[in-house]
Amino acid sequence: MECVSAFIDREALLFNIKKIKEKAKDKNGNQPKVVAVVKANAYGHGLYAVANALKDSVDAYAVARIGEAMELRREGITRPVILLEGFFNEEDVNFISKYSLITAVNSIYQVEALEKAKLNKKIKVFLQVDIGMHRLGSCSVEEIRALLKRLENCPNVEQPVGMISHLSVADTPSETEYNRQQIEFFYEVSKEFKGELCLANSAGIFIWPETHTPWVRPGIVMYGVSPFEDKTGPDLGLKPVMTLKSRIIAIHKLKKGDKVGYGAAFVADRDTTLGVVSCGYGDGYPRCAPNGTPVLVNGREVPTAGHVCMDMLFVDLGPDSKDKVFDEVILWGKGLPVERIASLCNTIPYELLCHVMPRVEYVFG
Ligand SMILES: *Cc1c(COP(=O)(O)O)cnc(C)c1O
């Protein structure tokens, strides 16, 4: 028996997708195509299992790297797969064509590689336009026009060319002005394009209806987790897909003043009961979780105590604890949103989910 497991709730995933589709409709009630973002091992949930569970519910998948896309193809996933970062060398172009991948194009070197390639099958592309993040793509209308023209004249490129952009502050509702500016620039530049448009991420789908282009790209919300700092997935009507669980493997009675773990970072301020849980940063639980981070034991929240170790962490079960060795512990997920743990660690839930380690047993249910 593995102690630490990540339970992946298929029913929750399908429930979330339904909700997302409802939310993503444009102002005329049209249903955009849904591109499920499954990069980084589906945000730590398991690339193939998630992609397979979604195969009748979404129109395409998006990943960051060509290796991720090839894994989907090797596993028998046949729907379109979009490379959000494009590609980095000429050889990749052959694979993109051979595996029928769709690629974002953000730089002149990618356009040149597409022009040079000798292909049997054209490649579908989205030109990436920078509307305010300054990460990938150009924000100069002249430059965009020039790149678009070359792609339109390139015999290896399927026509028409689509346009893809990424919102940089959509998760911050108070940034009304910068969001408005990005959306406005997106639609201005989009007039140059004959192909399909792809803008909204999770936050766009939930709170910026103007970003509901014919293709949308939900990531974090599919997994039942919120992109907004002050809300959880359940606050948005979503169900968490991953529940990270383990068990208590030892219990000790502590006297007031007893010191716990490496660096004695926790000192008991009363007589109490200490539980040792088999889950640590070697499983992906964040070491930076401070004393008092909640975990669920037998339906109640108890605080962590002391530094998280590589394979274990401590919880203060309280003086009246009736908990037993091998009782189940929920680190995050159902009943304990990962957003709360992320916030105590001064990070975002995306990072905690991505960091779940391969030694954790995945259970798909
Ligand atoms: C990761 C990513 C997404 C998904 O973002 P969420 O906030 O998880 O919805 C969409 N588009 C691009 C370009 C991305 O890199």
C-alpha cells in the first residue's frame, strides 16, 4: 500500500467542463470551442488520464512542449493538440506536421523554420500576438502584419492563420483599465486576421465575457481550482479534481515545551498529541507551509506543526485526540481547497498542483 495518493475525480472534471462551457458562451449564446490546457502533466493531475477523460467533452488540447504533445499522440489521443510555446528548431517542424499538431508562432525564427521545411502535410498555426504581457509574440502592429503576411504566403502553412493572445491580469478584477486595454488591442489587431481567434484563459472565461472568442483555453478551472486570489474553486461553483491524501503513521503524547522536528520549529504550548503523517516535500507538499497550515483528519481541520520533512510532516492533533495510526489525512482537495494552502505558502495553487511528485500513487476514479 502506498501511503500518499492523489485521487483524481473524473466526475468532478466532467462537472467542471460542463460549467466552463456554460460560462464561456459568447454574448450571442454561441458555444466556443474548448481547448483543454493539459500542460505540465495536466497541472499535476496526470496527462493521459485527464486527456482521455475529456476526449468527448473538449475540442482540442493545449500543451507547452512538443514532448507533451507527442506523449498524447503516442497514447492514442487523436483530437487537435496546440503547442502554446511553438517550437524551437527546424527538426520540430517535421514532427508537428507528422503528428498533426497545431502550433502557436511567436517569432521570426519559427516563421523561417516553417518556410524552410519540406513537408507532405500543411501545419495549422495561430500567430501569437502580445497584448500586454510581453512574454511571447510581438505587440507591434507592423511587425504582426509582416509575420502574418509571410505565414499567409508560406506553402507549408494551412490557411487561414489564426490569432492567439494571452491575458496578463485577467485574474485581477480591479485591473479594469489594463484588461480593457488588452481586450481592445486584441480586437483591433484581429481585424488583420482571417482565421480563428483564441483569447480567454480560466479567469477570462469566468469574469471577462468580452474575451469569449471562438476558441477558449481553460486550465486551472477544469481542475476545480480558482485563478482568483480571494476565491476558491467551490466559491466559483467548481469541484476540486485532485484530493491529496495520506495517513497518520505514528502518534506521540507531547508535554508542554516539547520540541518537534528539524530545527525544533514547533514547541508545544500545552500538553497535546502529535501525529506524524506520511507526506512531505518529496511528495510535493510544500516545505514552506508554516506552522498552523490546515490538514483534514477525521473530518476536522488540524494544524501542521514544525518544518515539513522530505517524507513526513507533523500535525497537532490536540490534547483530546482519539485519532489512530493509519487514520486518513487529507492534505488538500475535497473539503480543503488547495488555494488555502497555497495562500499560506505565498504562492498560487497552480504551483502546488504541478509539484506533485511521481512517487505519489495516482488513483483515477
Ligand atoms: C497556461 C496557459 C493557459 C491556461 O491558464 P489558466 O489560468 O490555467 O486558465 C492558457 N493559455 C496559455 C498561453 C497558457 O500558457
